[in-house]
Amino acid sequence: MTLPWFAPTLRGDGAARRTDAALRELRARAATYYRLGYTAERATARLAATVAWEFDPPSKTGPHLRPAALSDAAIAALVRETYARHPA
């Protein structure tokens, strides 16, 4: 018996898709922190700590390598962008 939904589909863009999913999650969390009254600096620190924990221990190669799109500077820019969309 064949189960078509059970067969994995291998794609070459897996790393990019994982990074995009992580960025969507970070934007959603930044918006939540905004609604909870966090400052942009505090939200950035929390999100950067979360991403650092997810990629701990740090790796220089392989699938556990932290993407540049998830660097501390990129997270700070993402938080600034998210906070700029909301009125003060």
C-alpha cells in the first residue's frame, strides 16, 4: 500500500526555507513583544538570545551553522522594522 503523503519530498532549498520560517517567527515574536510593551532594545536582546540558544553550540560548517540572516545585527534590524510599523 502506497501512502503518497508519507513519502518525503527532497528539495534543494531547505536551508533557505528554514531561514525564512525563522524570520517569520522572529517578526511575530517582535510584534508580540511590542504589544507587551518591551523596548526595542529588550526585544532585540531576547530574540538574539533565543536564536543563539537554538544554534548552540556554535558551528563553523554544516547544518548547525547560524545563517547570516539570523545574526544579531539582522535581528536588531528586524526589530526596528517591526517596531516602526506600529504607532508610538
